[in-house]
Amino acid sequence: MLAGIIVLQVLVAVLSIDLLSAVRAYVTGESLYSKGQKDAQIHLLDYADTQQDEHYQRFLVALAVPLGDRKAREALQQEPPDVERARQGFIEGGNHPDDIDGLIRLFRWFHRVPFMADPIATWTEGDRVIEQMRALVDRARERLQANEPDAPAVREMLTQAPILNKRLTELESDFSAQLGAASRQAKGLLLGLNLALALLLALIGVAFVRQNLRTHAAAEGELRRREQSLQLLLNSTAEGLYGVDTDGNCTFVNRSALAMLGYGHESDLVGRNIHRLIHHTHADGRPYPGQDCRMYQAYRLVEAVHVTDEVFWTREGASFPVEYWSHPVVQDGKVRGAVATFFDIGERLRTQAALRESEKRLSRLVDSVADGVITVDAEENVVLFNRAAERLFHTPASEAVGQPLERFIPERQRPAHHDMLRQFSRGKAETRILVGVHELTGLRAGGEEFPMEASLSRLQTDQGLLITVVLRDTSEQRAIREARQARETLEASNRAKTDFLSRMSHELRTPLNAVLGFAQLLRMDREHAMSVDQLQRVQHIEHAGAHLLALVNDVLDLSQVEAGRLTLSLEAVDMQVVADEAVAIVSPLAVSAEVVIIQTPLPSSPASWVVADRVRLRQVLVNLLSNAVKYNRTGGRVTLSLNAHEGLGEFVIADTGGGMTPEQLARLFEPFNRLGAERSGVEGTGIGLVLSQHLVDMMRGSLEIDSAVGRGTVATVQLQRASRPTVHAPAPFMPSQHGGLDGKLHVLYAEDNEVNVELVRQAMVFRPAVSLRAATSGAMALQMARAEAPDLLLVDMHLGDMTGLELADMLRRDPAMAHIHLVALSADALPDQIKAAIDRGFEAYLTKPIDFRELLRVLDGYMNG
């Protein structure tokens, strides 16, 4: 019987070694499987990036290991198992030939046992994901070979490959953890079994010796020798070992246990209650009742116990932390006691505490850095994530650690980012820092992208390569840069817009100058008087030209308002006076349209004043009254009512026209949108209301339009009332001078357009005292002025060889010509251009089309000295 137990123990030991070796082989195979999967993913990304077939072939080679293991698994899962096919599969999977028999036995014997069934299920799921990856790549390769790089299959490969790789990584982690758990379970069970067999052997030997003591003296000697051997075996271990019976009394103890507990001989413990000696008190001083002792659970509950948070007490009364295992001893189906194995883990705990303290200091140091710091391992998984990184990505470190770094990079940039890290990790050993700051795009937890700068460094440790990325959010710097660029772009756009408007004004006003100028000359010519029909035709020309000029003026005004370059002179304005002026301007239009304008004065006799720019307010009222007349009916009426409320002055213009639909009202203030009126024959520009609204806003007021089909339209302008009026001195009266004058006025006209020169020349018929010469360029004007200085120089702003401003600068630099009076006569009517001319010495600025009455008035002023 004793020999049978010894043989059984030897067989169990051999089986233990074989099983542990097989478990180790599976762990090694898992590493090869993981490496093959990672290499396949790298070659897959290279193939997606370069679309070169060599990367596809490398992808297939990398999958050989996982596919070989899959072949072995499927062969062993057959009924009956195909052992030879399984052997071939394990060899293809890179396993050592000496390990294959153990791999097969472990699979066949324990594939339905939970500690092996769970890893096999994870293994099977991993093979299914690899098959999905291979099918994904094969479909994409067919499209790429068909020269369809943008095919859905290719895009699917690019998007699904990282997802499958992540799933494989998770499965490999599960598989590794399951194998580790299986290894520990097997180790614990086999150790317990061996110890139980050893204890059983000792007990049976003692019993056998006692029974045969009298008749078998030689056997007694052999038993003592075997006991000594067993004790030597127990004493040779570094772990503390002792046994207890079901009463908790010590049955044996090894030398290591005696040394750790401070006892000199086995007799000091054997036969005594071990709990009362070494386990009587918790670490914090609380009593530890024997019925609560977890070590006794081994034989009470017939289960192994592993404890890491308790202390044992020495003979001298000192405690030390221990990690112990307690396994039940069962004999003939009956629990006989338990065997305990323990270690003094004080040094380990001190080392761990020192390591934790060092890690805390390092963590506090890293957390104090203002920039985000992220450290990743060789697989690009996060192992460190400081507080600045938490704020940067809106993700707590607990959720970031263990995750792939690409989680914080937008998907479109992940391949390039991965390539950069891979090249850096494979660089020369002496290259510790990636030189330069690299611009990247980060991805926050909520999906928000933001710009950042990154610098990289690497460190080779015993656990592998670590790469640290230091990140800085550059959103503010980029916003400042973009704002500066936007401002510069806007300024350039405004300059281009100004240049365009200046040129447009010049190009449109130049032909209008000829049209309206000669029309005025025809109408003013008394020597060659025209018939009534001819005068009507001339009036039509003037009317059409005036309409086009109004359009140009409105466009220029609107552009100045939108650019913020139109300035108003706000002052106290008499409501009744400005209303009378507007009605007087519109009255001729109302008479011709057979529309009556009715004014309703203010209810109170004292004048009411509002804060406004008088000229611009009159422009707004003229525009609103003109619209009320033009879009009225024959025999209709327009009512202008003035009201003064507390703090507000109000102009209400109501007409009896056809009114507008809600759809038309919604689009009323769209520039150049006449809401269908362009087909009615009524003239208009489509921007008068838009300009009026802007002007009223600039005067801190409001403009509201109310209309309905069949009941007309009501326009209401509200402005803030003025506290008191501003008194202006009346302008001096200048009598009209249309007769001949005594004396001479020598005028030089610098103009490169012959039609404009001829127009002014004919206008001089009304001023015989004016002597007019013309220069068709700036250089010619300078030459003629030096030869004979004029009294007055009329200057166009756009000469062929220079601008009017440049001509003025040249005149002012020459003392012989600095006294010449300068008057601008130009089609460029922009306020900035006019201001620039006045600042450079021009005494007046006349715009084209020329108003001859204004031109003649200027000439009269210079003739009168």
C-alpha cells in the first residue's frame, strides 16, 4: 500500500510537471499568436497606406502563426480528434516540437474543464475576428487590383481594421489572463495534492510503523529514515510549512517556519494550538477569535484558502505580515486537518510602499506640469496620463490608462500618427528625443477636435520601451493667428472693395458726366433754343441719367455703411423743418404721379427736436416718401404724420397703394430685390430701403414697415428726442451770378478724357471772363503750369500717367507753383477720396456728372477774389 502511494505521488509529480509545462507552452504560444496578430495589423496598415502587394504578402505571412494555432484547435475539437493535423497546426503556429505532445494532452484532457474551456472559447473568438480581418483585406485587395482605390471595400478596410485589431487585443488580454488564472489554479491544486499525498504518506507510515513495531524493527528504522527525509524535504524549503489537525493543534512544522516564528524546536509547536500561539491578534491589536480564523476554513469548508492581509506573531510578541495558503488534508474521504504554507512579506510590502511613494512623488511632479504628459508602451497603450492631459482631453486618467493612444487622435490622422511613433520607436538607440515640435490634432471625449503641439521622448526600461508625449493646446494661439489672418484678409478685401467702388464710380460717372452735362448744356442754351418736344427728350435723358446716378450714389452709400466708414454728424434736428424739406423735394414727383401728399403737423405748437444727421434724415424721409408716391395709385394720397412721445420723435408715412404680401415683407430689406416691382414700369434701385434702415440704425433709431395687400403701407421712423436744439448760424447768402463779369480768370483743366474737356469748354460759354486751357496728362499739366501759372487748376483724380493727388504733391513742392488754387473735378465720389484730396490741399471737390450751377458758382467765387 505504501509503495502504491509513493508511486501515485511520483505519477502526480510527473503529471504536475507535464501539466505546468503544457500551460507554460500555451502562454508561449499566446505570445507568438499576439506577435503575429500585431505584425499582421502593421502590414495591413502599410498595405492600406501604400497599396503595395508586398505588404499584403507580409500580412499573410504574419497570419501564419494564428492560422496554424487555429488549425490545431479545430483538429482537436473534431470527434474523434485528428492528432496528426493538430500536431502540424501547432508546428505551423511556431510552437516548439517538444511542447506539442503536452499541448495536445492538456487540450484533450481538460478542454471541458472551466479553467481551460474559457481560454479555448476566447481563442475561438479571436480566430473568428482574424478571419473577418482576412476577408476584409481580401475584398479590398480585389478592388485595389481592379484599380478601384475608392471602392467601399477599401474604405471598409481602412475603417474596420483598427476596430478588429482593438477587439483582438482585448481577446488576447483576456486569453492571457485566463491562462494565468489556469496556471495558478493548476499550481495550487497540484501543490495541495502533493502536500496532501506527502502528509498522507507520513501518516500512513507512522501508523504502519506502530502496527508493526514489535515484529518489524527494520521497518521501524526505515520509517524513521523516511520521516527524516520528509523533514529534510520540508526543512529545505524557504517557505514556512506546518500542519494542523481538526482541533487546530500543530502536527508538524519545518525549520523555516520555526525560524520566522522565533522557536528553536519542533516540540515548541507540535501538539499545541497553533492559532493561540501565532495567530491570536489582528495587526491593529484586535483579538482574533479562533472560530473566525480563515486558516481553519481549509478543513472546515474543505477548500483552499489564500490570505494576504494578516500577520503572524513571534515567540517574543512581535508581528510580521504574511501571505499564506491553507489546504485541507482529506484521508479516506474524511478531513484530517490542513497544511499551511506562509511567507514573511514584510520586505515586499516595504519595497512596494517605497515604490508607491516614489510613484506618488513622480505622479505629483508630472501632475504639476502645465502641459499634458502621456506615456505609452511599445503597443501604444497609455500607461501615464497627467492632470493637464485630463483637462486637455476632458478624460479622467482612470479611463485613459490602458487605452490605445489613437483614441485621442482623430481617425483620419491615426495612420500618420502611428507611423511617426513607429519610426521613432525603431530609430537609433542614441536618439532619445524626437527633435522639433510637431503639430497634431487632438480629439476630446465629447468628439471636439483641437490643435496641439507635441514633443516626443523615449526610454528603454526592463519592462520594454516607453514613449512620452508632451502636449500643448494651441487653440488660443491658432485663434489669434486666424483672427489676425482674417483681419488682414478683411482689410485687404475692404481695400479691394474700396478700389473697386472707386473705379466703378469713376467708370460710371465719366459717361454720365457727358450724358447729363451735354443735356444740361442743351437745356441751358438760349441762343439755340429747342422746341418743346426736344426739351422733353432732353428731360428724358436727364431723368434717366439722374436715375442711374442715384443708383451709383446709393450703392456707394450702402458700401460705406456696411464697411463702417460712413460717419454721421448727430445733432438736434427740428422734426417739422426736415419734414417740410423732404415734402418739398418729393412734391414734383407727387404732382406728376397725381398723388396728394398730406402733412399732419405735431399736435403741440412748440417745435420738437430729435437726435439725427439732418442731411441723412432728410435722405431717409425723401426715400420713404418717394416709395409711397411711386407705388401708389392714380388719385391716391400719402400722409406724413409727426408725433412726439416721451423720449421719442416719430415720422409716420402712410400710403393708399396696393400694399405687400407677408412674403414680400419678409424679403423687403434684401439689397437689389424689388419684390417684382421691376416688371411694373416703376423706376427704382432696390437698395433705398436697405440704405435707409442702416442710416436710421446709425442715428440710434428704428425703421418699421407695416403693409397688407389692399390697405397700403405704413413706414414708421422713430428717433430719440433731443434735450435742447443746437443753434446754427445761417449760411451767408450768395447771389446767383450768371451774367458776364469784369476781369479774367485763367483756368487750367487737367483731364485725360477729351469728352469731359469739351463739356467744360462749352460750359465756359456762360462765363466769357474765364480763359480755359486743357492738359491731357499730369506731366503736361506740370509743364503748362510752369510755363504760365494759372489762377485755378481743375484736376481730375485719375490722369493717365499719375493721380490727381500726386499732381498736387508735385505742385506744392515747387515754390513757383505752390500758390496755384486747386479744385478737384472727378468721377471718384468716395468720402475717403474726397477727404484725402482736401487734406492734400484741394480747396473744393466737385463730382461728376458735373452740376454746372455748382461749377459756375465755384468759378464766380475765384473771380471775385
